[in-house]
Amino acid sequence: MSADEPGARAGTDARSPAGTAASPARGALRFIGRLGIAAVGLAAIGLALGYAIAWIPVWPCALFEHFRVQYVVIGAVVTGLAAALRMRGYVDIAAIATLLHGLPVAADLCQPTQAGPADGVALRVLVLNVHTESTGFDQVRQLIADEQPDVIGLVEVDRRWLAGVAAAVAGYPGRIEQPRDDNFGVALYARGELRGAAELAGSELPTVFADLTLRGARLRVILTHPPPPISGGMLAMQYRQLAAIAPHAAGPEPVVIMGDFNATSWSRPFAWLRERTGLCDSRAGFGIQASFPAMSSVMRIPIDHLLASCAIGVRARRIGRDVGSDHLPVLLELVVPRAPAVAPLGSAR
């Protein structure tokens, strides 16, 4: 027995340093694991709370409804992590919350495209928030030259911007311009006859109401830029402006409402406007079409829109290249019904 004891002690002594070194490492791993579990649990609860809060129709809760796509992506990751960590209850919370966030987006993406009349008039449209402080005049002029739109709707224009794009829109006889220095100037240009004016509709911010006649088509064009919902007062003003615009969409002639709405396609202000006008979303069949902010593809959301009478076809819709603004341009090819021919005076008997 005495001969075995030194060996036993030597073996114990040989293993002790390794065991001592492993203990802090195992403790650190256990701490990181617990921290990860806590983070995943909090994220799952946050997803569920985000969905519930978004339904509260007051500021700032209403802001949560604009980032549905981001919630879906985050939710898919959190659900996968919770499943890998065997966090049973949290898997259910994350999965259900992700599904609920995704339902409005899925319903939006499942809409069919607007076919339009077979013998309609094709019109190319450009909608762009130029960003008042931007100096991307050359990029915007080049965009207009490359795309050759028939109708151009610009928002956030000041006098500096009107001078900056003057050369590019020289061939557009129809024009209504209302520059401002507060990010809410508007300018509408068309290759055809344009009659109308910029008016204060529902707020102190201008909206263009115009009638366009071009290549045998007549079209009511509304260009607007409601305020962003960055406060309770601004959110209320956004609703007032949309409420004032809605009646102008009524009537027999085709109509489009376009501009920077500061509202995503699955938000309540956007749905409210669609419900009251009966117009169709030109994004239908073309994907998310996120346009803001231009500098971040991760946080980008679709707030630059064109709503159109459902009789108007949308042949193409895409997001254009970066032109130095915080928004990306929206480019569309519409098919507008031809205006009925007017019988000459005296022909009816």
C-alpha cells in the first residue's frame, strides 16, 4: 500500500493544474450560455410586445407598425435560436409573434398586379423625394435623362432644387412648382397639358392637384408629402392631410396619388387612405419596394408610393439607383385608359 501511495499522490498532483484551469473556462461558458438564453428570451418577449404595442393608435406606439419586415427577419432568427437552445415556451412565443408580424406583409405581397386596358396609353412616371439638403443635382438630372419619364413628381424641393433640375425638365411644358425651405416643397412636371395648382389640403403643407392630358389619356394627378409621424401632433396632421386628399380621388376619370407618404403599405394611415379612395397600390405584384432610408438596406421601408385607380395598369415598378438623396426613386410604367372620344357639336340628332 505504501508503494502505491506516492503514485496515487503523483497522479492527483498531475491532474490538479488541468482541473483548476478548466474550472474558470467552464464557468465562463456557463455564464455566456445563460446570457444567450436570457437574450433570446427577452427578444422573444420583445417581439410579442412589439406586435401588441403597434396596435395602440397613439404616438409613439404607432411607429412600431412600420417595421414589420424587420420584425419577421429578427423573429425567424430568434425562433431558430430558441429551438436550438430547447427553450420550449419561448419558441412558441417567438414563432407566434413572427407569424403575426408577417401576416400583413404576406397579405400585401400576395396582391396581383393591375393589368390595365389592352389599348391604354403607356406613361412612365418618376416619384422622388430629393431631400432638400442634398446636392445630388447631377445625379437627378442624369436619372431623368436616362429614364425619360412622362410625369415627374418631386418632393422636398426648394428654389435651389428647382434651379438644379431646370435643364432636365426643360422639355416638360406642364409644370406646377411650390418650393419651400422646410422639406415640404413639391413640384410636378409632365410632357402633356397640366392644369391645376398646389393647395394647402388639411394642413399647412402643399399638395398638388392637377389634371393631365397626354397622348389621348386624361389623368387626375395628386402629388403630396404628409409629415412624418415623429410626434402625436405630426401623426394627427398626417391623417388630416390624407383626409383632405381623399375626396379629390372621387370621380369618373382615372386618378393617381403619389409622393412620400411617410407611411408604409401595411400601416393604418396607408390602409385608411386606400379604404376611403378605393385606389390600388401600384406595388402589388412587385415585392416590398423599400425606398427609405437609402443608406441602409437593413432598415429600409416602403414609404414612397403611387396609388392608382384600379382600372390603370401597372406594367412595371422598380426602385431606382441612389441619386444622393435619403430616399431612392420609384419608377413606374402605367397603362392609363384612353379618354372617351368627344362627339362633335351638332352630330347628335
